[in-house]
Amino acid sequence: MSDEDEDSEPAVSLGERTPVEGAPLARVSSRLTWPKEKSEIDRLEGESVIRTPDGPRELSAVLEAVDETYFQRHQEFESEVREVIGTGPVPTADE
């Protein structure tokens, strides 16, 4: 067997991909420019479904529980949203 043949196969079997509903919060916040008002985020991305430890949730519903109304940077926005949704493992579609 040549070195070329060894490199053509993955070293570790990757298995089946388990689907996860919703988009990562970081993906949603990366689509926005900052600073941004909460109402503008809701208008632009409110219908987006984000991943949470409790399952997928619409961003608009999460924003209702966020007290802050203006975000200078995406880190502030993500921090406030994570205070509402929590952190932890995100369930897959099979769970």
C-alpha cells in the first residue's frame, strides 16, 4: 500500500450526521452590523430559529425576555440572549 492510498481515507470514521434544529446564535448575530437596537434585531432576524438547551426557539420570543434595548457589540447581544436561554448541550433531532 502506498502513502497516497493511506491519505485517501479518513483516519477516523465520522459516522452519521445528527441534525440539530435551529441556527447557532453566533450565526444569527454575525448577519447583523453593530451597534443595533433590540427592535431592529427583532425586525431583521426575529423569525430566525436559534438553538437553545431547551430546543429550538424563535429569536423574537427570546428577545421579549431581554431587558436591554441597545447593543454596542454582538458580544453584548449574545451575552444577554444566553442569560435568557441558558447554556449547555443542545438537543439533537433524535433526542
